[in-house]
Amino acid sequence: MNLPNLLQLLRTYGKPVLELSALILGVINGLMLLKLYARDRAKLTVRPIHPNTYQWWFTLPPREHEGQPTRRYGFISYIEIQNSGLRKTQLTSWSISIKTRLGKSCELPPMSMPEPSAEMGEHIKLYPVLGQRSLHLEGDTLVDSGCSTSGMVYSLYECHGGAGWDPSIINNRIDAVFQASDGFNHKAKCNVQFRRKEFEEIKKFAPGIERMDEDKTQSDKRQGD
């Protein structure tokens, strides 16, 4: 092929070939970045701590709504959240979901709670509350790579009307799902089985817990049949 013909071919096909090459290189570069992101991203794992010891449900004193008495159920779970990825992450939300006797799923957001404590012989053990700063604990929700955070989570469910709106209780236990999300919109969940605890014991563990929602609108009240 002589030089003039070669130059003509380059003028005709050179630009499309270069554009195609740039596109292919861009796709390859994007795939490599996606692979690195997937490899390095935060990976959350959640689990209940001592599932047979610390996961409790209890009944709170009733209140009144539109002339009807309400039934109030408190839930305390002790949860660990671990990050096994290569990037630190910030927790943005967490909640538990329970089912009523009618089979309806109800998501319960966390509430503030008094700093829990328990006597351990001659000492008093303080427990963290997830995401809640106290006089003694930071309540940090930033989870570094290869690290974990943990804390108590308090949730409240209130209903009135028919008994079908009560939580589904089997052998004094309530099954629930705990779910946490981070700033990258990654989610992790685990099953939690709550065992019944007497309210008097809960008041010793977290004094004043029954008053934590007094100044708030009752956000999880369900209208029964």
C-alpha cells in the first residue's frame, strides 16, 4: 500500500478508531474502579450480644388514647455491629421490626434511654447505648475497618383496640429483626428473640425509662378494630 492510500485510510477511519479505543479504555477503567470499590467497601455484620441474656421485652404502664387505655411494650436489645470491610463507615439508622398477632409488620425506631447499669459484686457495670453520648461513654457510630461498635437499643410499641394489634407472643417470647444502615446505604440485619422481663427489674436496670416518651408525640400508636 502506497503512502497516499495509507493517509487516506487514516483520515477516513482514524478518528472512529481512536474514539472506540477511548471508549474501551474508559469501560476498562470503570470496571477496575468498580472492582476496587467492591473490594474496599464497608461490610456490616450485626448480631445480638449474649442473645439468651440481654434481649428483653416488658410491659409499661398503660396510657389513654381517645378514651381507650393503651398497651405499651418496651424492647431492649444489646447489639454488636462489625465492619469487616476495608473502609470505615458511619451508621445512619437502625431499628427493630416486630409482627402483630394480625401478622402486620411494624418497624420501631430507637429511642433515647437512661444509661443502663447493673451491680456486679461490689462494682457497677455501665452499658453503652448505641449512638447515645452519656457522661461516661461516647456513643460513637463511626465503625473503622476491622472494628466494631456495640450498644443497647430501646424501642417502644404502643397500641389500643383489638388484641390483634398486640405483638405476636409465643411462649413469652417475641421474635424481631434488627436492621442497621450506614452512610453508603449498606444494610445488615439479624434475628433477635426477646424474652420477657419484669418491669420492676427493667426500672432498676434503666431508672426512669418509663418516662422517656412523655414529652413526645406517641409516634407508634396503632388504631385497632
